[in-house]
Amino acid sequence: MDTKIKLLLVSIAIVCVNAISYQNYKVYNVVPKTKEDVTILKKLLDENKYFFWDYAIKVNYDVKIMVAPEKQDDFEKYAESVGINAKLVIEDVQSLIDAQLKRPSSRTQQEYNWDYYQTLDEIYDWLDKVAEEHSDVVTIIEIGRTVENRVIKGIKIDYKKQERPTIGFLKGGLHAREWITPATITWLINEFLNSEDTNVRNLAENVVWHIIPVANPDGYVYSFTSDRMWRKNRNRANFTSCAHLGLNDDMSNGIDLNRNFGYLWMTTGASQDPCTQTFAGPVAFSELESISIANYVLGLQRQGNLIYYLGFHSYSQLILVPYSHVGGADVLAAPNYGDLFEIAIKSAAKLTERYNTTYRVGTSADILYEVSGSGFDWAKGQANVPIVLLYEVRDLGQYGFLLPAEQIIPNSEEVLDSLVELDRVTRQIGYYQYQNSGQILNLSIFLLISTILFVM
């Protein structure tokens, strides 16, 4: 069979398997202008009649709301009755999903490019190929398995083979529907190995990088095959009726992994209702994915000077600094907040230079919304990693989680510019000499106990 026909059939198969259709679902942009508007929108969020893409409901902040076809008349009439301007920004969500699932007709079966979104199998096959082609510097890493028995796979890039190296940990795909993050991370891997730019070479070669493109494999696969807008993992242990929210019961499957880490778990910005998008799980570290990440990070601390923990999410164009539950003067709860803010500000400025893409910098509570139990807060508050930042990459909501594939490379290029600057400033401040003093042993024992009690 002709290769082009094969690729076309694969694309059609992916679309057809996608059980949940978002045909004629619309997305509206609402900008609350007063505190009363904020109260109205928060009430709508709590009622769960509509799908909020943004949880940051603040005066003069954009809020994207996806509305099912049968609810659109009611939504528009209600918005008008309370004096809120709801501007239609996406006419048909399914059309954007279909566009993301397309494969370029010119691509051969062996090619792996960044002009389309890769499935988990494609990513994993490519990692294996990269490890084979760069066997002198690349090693496959497997940090754990999921409830559906998928491996959490990544790579280690080590040019210098030092006994006590400077180490960086980089991960994406913790939220399943944020497809741009695995695509960006695989592009970064390719640049770390093949770029001839001196600055990129310094970044790649002076740090031993441990990189996980997809930290939530089960959810990522489910977002391709069953529900493009799926966010959580696929743990079914908490299955229950979601009738009280007017949702399909499948919504109760899965835990928000970025609420499941054991730092201030369930303090704020998380839910104990399994049917919600921010369900934090029955206990901290209840999930195989969060335990695997935490244990791996603690293991890296024993291997050398772990100075970077960098997480990638989408969307909003932000660089977030720990901690996610504090704002205002309380941001100083992070002992090196000043350094982190300086690094983030300079990194964001460098990112802007290439395509004039603007990023904001601050804690999540200040510029997004309050969160507890997040992975990067745990990395700073419990694992004591010195440079911990979280990127919320493109865009500002024009496409949201459905960023067109043609933006993968531009997004990745500016992120790489940012990382080069991040590393330059970090070295300038003196963190390459940093020695972690976290309570690694105690944390390891805690995580081991969690694994035994809640997983086995």
C-alpha cells in the first residue's frame, strides 16, 4: 500500500476512535470587569454547567469557557442578563481537534518531525531511536509504571560522564490534554543533541539532563483515543456517579497529578470530588506517577548537584515561581525567591526577543490561581531543589489546549532561548556550586511507605 494512503488511514483511524465528539462546542472569552462579575463566574464554575478552560477568575483576566451545543442559548442569555460580555472565540472545537490529529501527507513512515503532534508510541519509538543513534551520550530511563502498566519513559543526556555532575530534571505531559508540552520537550531533546549553536551546546553539555516528555502516559493516550480534553491520569479506583455535576461518570476516573504531590496537599486550589478536574486523590502521593517522579528526583540528588527542576504545562504564557499558594509579600516564603524571580524575568525577556511572545512572571497565586500539591512546589518545598520553575507555554487562549501544529517549532525555539538565558543567569549567580541539604533520607522513607500503603 502506498505510504501516503497508510498515513491517511492512520489519521482517519485516530479521529474515528475518538469517542467523545466536540462538534459544535463553542468557546467564549469572558473578561470580568468587577468583583461582582468575578462572583458570578465563580458561581458558574462551581455549578459545573460549562467547561472552564481557565480557573484564574480575576478582574480583567480572560476566562475561556467551552459550552456544549444544547447549552449555548442558555449561556448566552444568562451572560446577557447579568451584564457579562461573552465573546465567541472558537466556533467549533472539534474542527481544531481534527486539525491537530492530521499528519502531513508528505511525511514518510520513518520520519519524526515537529509539524504534527506525536502519539505516545511515536514518542517512545523516537526516544529509542535517539538513544541508539547517540549511544555515547544518551541513555533510556524508565522511572516507573502507571496503573495501566505503561512505562514512564525518558532519556538521560550526559556528555562529560563526571562523577558528581550538575543535574537538571525536565518534564512535560503531566496534564494529558496539554499536547504542546511533549512536542516541545522532544524538540528540545533534538536540539540538545544536534544544535551547532555555541550557547545551546553549553546548555546541553554542562548539565546532565534527565528528561521525561510524557509524565502521564495513560492520560496522554486517552486524550488521543477517547477524549481530547482529558486532563487527569486514568486511575479508576475512585469511580463514582457524577450526576450531581451533570457529567458522564467517566469524569470520576483519574486524579489531577499536579494536585497529588505531598507538599501542602489539599490546602487550596484542589478538590476532593473525583468528578472534578482538580481532584487531588484520596491522599498525597496516592498515584504511581507522582510517586515515581518524586522518588526519581530524590535519587538524582544522591547522584550529584541537582539544581534544576523545570516543569512544562499549557497554556497562558507564564513562568511560575514557587510557591503556588502564596502571593504579595508572602512570596518570600521561598527562601531564594529573589534569585528565582530574577532568573525567570530575564528568561522571559529573552524568550520574547525571537517572536515578541510575552510571558508574565510570578507565583501562581499572584498571576494565575492558588494551587497546592503541585509537583514543582514539592520539588522546592520538600526536595529542596534550588532552581524550580514552571512554564505555561503558548498561547493566551486563542486556541488554548488546541494549539495548531504549526506553532510547535516557534514555541519550542523561544522556549530554548529562554532556557539558555536561564542557565546563564543561574551560573552567574553561583548555583553550579550549590549543594542540596534537603532531608533526602526522610523523604525517601516517606515515599517508600506511601508506595507500600497506597499502590501495592
